[in-house]
Amino acid sequence: MKRSSRRTATTSQKRHKYIFVVGGVMSGVGKGIATSSIGTLLQAKGFVVNLAKVDPYLNVDAGTMNPTEHGEVFVLNSGLETDQDMGNYERFLNRDLTQHDYMTSGMVYQSVIERERNLGYKGKCVEAIPHIRDEIVRRFEDGAKVNKSEISVIEIGGTVGDYQNIMFIEAARVLKIKHPEDVIFIMVSYLPIPHKIGEMKSRPTQNAVHQLAGYGVYTDIIIARSEMPVDQKRKEKIAVACNLPADNVISAPDIDSVYDVPLNFERDKLGDIIAKTLHLEPHKNAAQTAGLKAWKKFAESVKNGKNGTAKIAKKDKKGVPAKKEVNIAIVGKYFNTGDFVLTDAYVSVLEAIKYSAYALGVKPIIHTVNARDFESRKPNYAALKKFDGILVPGGFGEKGIEGKLAVIRYARENRIPYFGLCYGMQLLTIEYARNVLGLSDATTAEINPKAKHPIIDIMPDQKQKLIDKNYGGSMRLGSYLAKLKPETIAYEAYEKAGWMKTKGRGKDTITERHRHRYEVNPEYVERLSAVGQDGQPGLVFSGTSPDSTLMEIAELPRGTGPGQHPFFLGTQFHPEFLARPLRPHPLFTQFIKAATKKS
């Protein structure tokens, strides 16, 4: 009997496993973080895991959506513009994901329609069932094959009861029929505690589970989100009502840091419960176990606001105590949504700042600043004095541009460390051209195509795309090489972090992710980088494309002399997309280090 059981376990070990994560009661309860955390736990048990996101909207990708409504657009190495949850997946797994790990309704329908137009269905009547459903199943299975993974953890966007995600749940149901022992469903649901009642209520979650059962899908595990931990009595109540063991109800209370979520799940033995439900035996993999120990150490540093391996000296050369916390201003325009202020549009930037700060042993205090507040006749520059560093992230359009330029000028003239990302780098060069070179009409062709001094101009290959109104997925997207100039801030940062030591590339070469249509106009590069008549240095383009035609990084020479600055640097690419909890980005680290030294 034991021999037969062992043979069954070995056989199931070889079969691919699927975990579907669905939402109950309401949106925004943390399905993405739950999915990321499940991946982290399973990876720590030695399994090869791929995480995938399903977005039910009809957009083909996330690139054309408003950041204040949908949040950040996260770009993969392939150039695919995706939902911000893909960023969480990469950060938690500490590795790059592929375009096969992301799916939208738009992608699926577009694929089926294109196949129909090419007679791929040989004259059959093409319908949602089975053709759309089967295309979704095919993509689930292809993702597993491409990643060569053992387990796929697939988050289905939206909430149970949404019309938009029914087809994806149906595809998951069919996959369960095909592989009954290899597919499980986890519901991330919310248990409210009404203030006037003062009791945690489980009925909404019960109803969500029952509604999912109405689709023919039965919940195996419930992750119970709430303000407070879920007590045993309610676990048992939910278990009886939802037909699952009480141990399979996992308490997920509100916490200060999302990086504690995997550890909270581990305390409730979620990883072991998943393995048992899927008939899996954890692999013995010392490297993966060490990875979870490193994660615990990082989570502890987040909780305490510091890291025991701080790299900043307790005192600087003058004997002045180093800062224990840094105040960083993010100056953007995608903060307001109705009467509320949300930061989802810049989530990767926020996290990148934190990773570098914790690695340096300081606590980051991040402030959101609306660029439009500096477009009045009498802007309140005094409000900027309290900041140790100022960052202008990516963006598009004219709104807030003059406010950002005013802030950049203030940072340059008052020697406040400044970091510009994508649009933030373009505005850095415009500000320099206006206020140092005296080109008062300097601007970007994005705002004024007929500008006298288009310091920032559209990339040649993008012009026809805009004429044709080809906006979706047509920018310069994904990973590109950049060559660094020695003896610069950028070169020093990447070299120190070991990011240039990549097999098969030059020692001065890096890879970063892009998302833009405009670039520094090559006709102005020489003027921008020239030494002034007073001997002051010009801008240093410390990073360029390998053929030297595109300016990837601009900076002022570091120092205290005229025209120099402690940290005044911008990147055309988006370094935040490569920042990870266990692998902070070198440029963010250099920026935070400069901010700690601001007097």
C-alpha cells in the first residue's frame, strides 16, 4: 500500500500544477501581493514557479490606459506593457518574467479573430465557447512550457461576479476537468468589521465562495483579508459553510509592509497546505531556502527602518552624524483621483527608493508633490527646502511641465540631489538649456512640434507611427543596451554594484528597460555638453546607445565647484523596473546616498 502511494506521488510530481487566485467580495484586497507571496513560498521550497496575470479588460495591453485610473504601466524586457502586478511578481521572485506571463481579454480576442480571418478555423462558426475559452487554456499551458516551470500561479483580475472575468474562470474550470489533481483555486476575500457592529462578518466571503461554486469551481483555500487576524471560531464557521478544512482558511490581516505577507503566510503554513493539496513533496534546495532567509532579513529591515549591513558611515569626513532617515520628494502629476490621492502610478519608483534606502541603513520618508503647485506666480519654493532629494518620474503631456521645470531649476541651483526618470531626464536637459545656455524657448517637440529650440525631439522611427495614429505598443519599449562613460556618477554606480559584468558584453555596457517616443535632439548634444565661457562644465552624457546616437543618461559633474553638483542625473530609461528588494538599483542607491549627505 505504501509503495503504491509513493508511486502516485512521484507521478504527480512530474505533472504540471496550476494554482488560480481569484478575488471575492471586493477589489483591491491584495490578490497581486498574495499571488507574489505564494510564488515566493513555493520557490523557497525548491519548486520552479511562474506567476501569471490575467486582466479581463479589452485593451490589448496596459500601455494606453490612464495611470490615475489603472495605476503604473510596468514594462517587461520584451517590451510588453503590463499591469503593475507584474512588477510585484518580478520583485518578489527576484527574476524577470516573460510576455507569456501576461494576458488580457483583448489579446485573446485579437488572436482568435486574426486566426479566423486567416481561415485558421477552416470555415467553422467561431464562438466564445469553445474558441475563446480554448485559446485561454492554450495560453495557460504555453506559459508553463515556455517557463519550464513546475507550478503556474495565475491571478485572475477582478472579483467573482464580474461579467468580464467569467470566461477566464470557465477556462480554469475546464483545465481542472482535464487535470483534476493538478489544479486548485485560492480565493482572496475580504471579511469586513463594520464599526457600529464591532464584529468580523464572514457572510460576504461565504456568498463569494458560493457564487464561484455556481460557475462549477470549488474553492480549495481561502485567504481571509481583514483589518484584524481571523480567529479560530470564524475560520471554522467559514470552513463549514464553504466545504473545506479550517486549516485552509489563512488569516491575512492588515500589516504595515507587504514584504511581511510571505512570512505571515508561512506562519499559517500556506506553502505546506498548497503542497499537500497538490500532492507535492518540497524539493531539498539549499539555495532556495537561503533565498527565504534573505527575504526574512530584508523584511526585518523594512520593519525596523534600517538594515544591519548599513553601508553609510556613522559620521562623514567632517565628523557630522549621518542621517538616519531621508526625505525624498516625488514631483509628479498622477496623484489625484477625485477627492483621493493615490500613488499607484509610481509604485515601482516608490519601491526602488525603499530598497536602496534600506540597503544603506536609512529610513525613507517619501513625500508626494504635485507639480502643478509650482506653476503659480508665487510658487512656494520654501516647501522644497526640507527635502534631502527630489525625483521627477516619467510621464506624458503638457500638464505640470512648467512646475516640474521650476522644481528642477531649484534643485540644481540649491544643490539638492536630483534624479530624473525618462521625462524627468528630458526636462533636466530643457531646464539646463533654458537657464544655463540661455535658450529661453527650449522645450520638447511633444508639447510644441514647431518649437524654435526642440531640445527634445521625436525619434525618427516614431514620426510615421504618430501620423498613422499608431499609439498602442509602438513606443521604444523593453530592454536596450547602453554604453557608459568612465569617471562619471553612472559608471561608478553600476561598476560598484557589479551590473556591468555581464557575459558577452563590453565591460562598460548595461541593459535597461525603456518606454518613450522622444529623445534628446542630437543637434543640441554638442551645445549642451560644451564647457562654458566661464569654464563651467556642461552636461555630461554619461550613457549612450552603443552607436552613440541616443543619449541615455545625463548628469552634471559631481563636486562643489561652479557648475558641479552632488547628484544631478537623469535617465532616458526606467531604472525602477529593475529594482528588487534583494537587488537594489545602483542609480537609486547612489541617489539616496547623496541625499543622506545633504546639509
